[in-house]
Amino acid sequence: MKKILIIDDEQKIGQSYAELLSEEGYEVKHAKSAQEATNLLIREHFDLILLDINMPEVDGKVMYEVVREYDRSMKVIVSSVYPVEDQVQSILGASDYHNKSQGVESLLAKIKEVLNEARD
């Protein structure tokens, strides 16, 4: 079972993503802060991280660098309200980018693609 870590300070978004992904058969953890996410990364391996950009205290750009220091091969999908073009400029090198206004079906397709689970 693939493990996904959602790093998003918004409880409702994290919870809805976690429920959706659990129903799809993924093991999911939700971290509401960079500190919580770092603690989880130290203790557990994740196949994918969904990363918000705009978070209090430590934003997604800094958290992305923390993830890269921890594991350079970790797959990361940036998921934010910002347009994808702005996300790419903000965080270079992520596996993919998702504008939250695109909806969960789009996000799920990107997750499956990044995890090489796309179905024909």
C-alpha cells in the first residue's frame, strides 16, 4: 500500500484529501505544520507528499527544501490555490503541480500518474 503525506495547514482540505485517498486504497497521514511533517518524515517512509505553499511559520518552499534534504528521490506534488505557473516558479523541481480549484479528480489523476499507477 502506497503511503501519502499531506502537508496542509487547512484542516478541511487535509481531511477531505485524506478521506478521498483512503477510499482509493492509500495509507494517508495529514500534517498541519512543517514541524508535524518533519516529525513524520523522521519516523516513516512516504511514497508521495502533497504540499501546500501558503502555510504559517514555515511555508511550502522551505518545507520542500526540508523534504529534499531528507530524501532527494521523494515524489512531491505541490497543491495550492495559486495558478500552476506560479507554483512552478515558486517551487522548482516538484513531480507535479495542482491548482486546488481544478478539483479532486484532477488531483487523483496526478497522484496516480506520479506513483505510476495510471490506468488505461
